[in-house]
Amino acid sequence: MMASSYNIKEEDGHHSGSSGPGGNAVRTKKPDNTAFKQQRLPAWQPIITAGTVLPAFFIIGLIFIPIGIGLYVTSNNIKEFEIDYTGIDISSPCFNCSQSYSWNTTTSCTCSIPFSLDQPFESNVFMYYGLSNFYQNHRRYVKSRDDSQLNGNLDSLKAPSKECEPYRINENMPIAPCGAIANSMFNDTLDLFYIDPNGTRTPIPLMKTGIAWWTDKHVKFRNPGGSSSNLTAVFYGTTKPLSWPKPVYELDTDPENNGFVNEDLIVWMRTAALPTFRKLYRIIQKKNSLTPTLPRGNYTLDIVYNYPVRSFDGRKRMILSTISWMGGKNPFLGIAYISVGSVCFFLGVVLLFIHHKYGNRNNSSDIPN
């Protein structure tokens, strides 16, 4: 005899089912009778009318356009000067260095590029180096580092992470700092000289501290044993990266800017998101309010050419720039605000015209007698 079926109905409406072969209740796939599962939650849906859309377009346009103009004018007031010293052209003073220098070269090559500034640079001037066609955002490149080692962990110093391969061990000695990022660190030396009308070269003082983020300098990067330790003894038993001319504890004579806390190293280890980028190299501080930081006149850029870029068709640049409250020179943000504000304002005018001319047609009716 076949078992009789029946419906199970609960007061709270949680489920319904039928009896199985043994008289046991079988649940169905019907969702619980709750406001959430039955989609009965209160919701809000805007009603798009001319009275709400037109003011929104005009308000966005009236706010964005002045902001964009302010950002664009501020960006244009920032002075910036750039020199490409890759040495691709035969006429470039650095042509011989670019042709003869490679990663395996042990001797440095020097060159000098004269230039002139038509306008004086006021306030502090920031000196950047720029690289092109260098993909620091490559997945394997970004992972090729040991943050625990860079934070001063002694165990990671002696046994670096496997993420650093193949720049982890050299001649059975751990590399410090390990990884592809540190191994490819930018190591050109740039010096700036002012040429007075008499032809005398006056060196421009360049600050090499204060170029890294505070959190990087004091939190993420630390020397093993602390800043007061003997770095030569601490790094004993380790070796330098393959492409470095000297070990990490000889990057600077200042103990506060040596080893893993060297700011040139810290700046380089913060990888760039795009293949064409610039990184802060030095700061030229303003001496007093009466004279400009870099006066109008002739200058010379002396370069110790250590960093080869021909292997990846790259380019090298030196950039001098002032900054404002919004940072460095970047006209894109102002142009974007002006463009969005103008489009919104134009659409508001068009929709207002359409509403004024055709908006009342639906309210009137022509009923023949």
C-alpha cells in the first residue's frame, strides 16, 4: 500500500513538505517566509523628474568648473624643468657612457650636461630621477623582496625568504637586501652646479634625507640590532646584491642614513605603478626669503653614469620641480574637473530646453468634439 501524502503547514511559514516513505517530513526548497528572503524589505527608488535632474546637473557644473579652474591654474604655476640624459643621440654628452656601460661594468663613467633656467625657482626645489619603460609593477618583481629582513629581523637576514629567488643566495652567503627590487636599485649620482657670469662653478647643496615617507623610514625599514649597532658586524656573513658595487652598510657615512634605513634604498623599494615614473632624489632647500632657491642663469648637471637602461630600451631623466598645496605638477585633475563640469552644465541646458519645449505635451489632450 502506498503511503498517503500530506502537506505540512506551520504557523510561522518556515517550510512546507510532504511525508516520505517512512512517514518522515521532507523539506522543500521554498525560502523561509521572512521579509529578507521574500524580498519584502522597505526600499527607496528615486523618481527621476525634471525638477530633480536639472538642478543636479547645474549644481555639479557650477561646483566642478571653478574647482577645475583653480586646480589647473595652481598646476600651471608650478615650475618644472626636465633633462633627458640617457645619451641616445650622438650629440649628447652622455652618449659614450650609454654605449659602453652595462650591468657588468665595474668602473663608473662620468658626463656633464649644461643647461640654463629662464625663470628662477622659488621656495624648495625637489630633484627627481625619472625612468621610462621600467616595469616595476610586474608581479614577480613586486614579490621579490623580504619585508621581514628589511625590518631588521636577524633570522631573515641570515635566511632570506624564498620569494627573493634568484637573488637570495650568492656564493653560499645570504644577500642583504635580497630580491630583484633591491638588486636593480637606481645608483646614478647627480650633482648640480651654478655657473656665475665669471664662469665659476658653485655647487648646489642637495639634501639626501627627508626624501622617504616617515612611516617607511621609522616603521617598515630598520637595521638589525638598532641604529646604534655596528653595521659592519651586524651584516657580517652576508653579501651585497649582484648588481651593487658595494654592500648595504657602505651606502652612506651617516649612520642614520645607512644600511636598510638608507633613504635612497627606501624610495626605490616603494615600487611604481606605471612603467614611466619619477622618484624623489634630493631636496634643494630655500636659504632665505630674499633670494630664489635656483636663480635664473646657467647650470651644469654632473652625472656619474652607473645605471644602464639600453638593455630594456629605457630612458633616464632629471627633473627639477617646485610643489604647491596640491603636490607636484599635474594638470590632468584640473582638466578632468573642468570637463565633467562643462558636460553636466551643457546637458542641463539641453534638457532644460527640451523640457521647456516638449514637457507639457503629455498634460494636454486634444479631444475631438
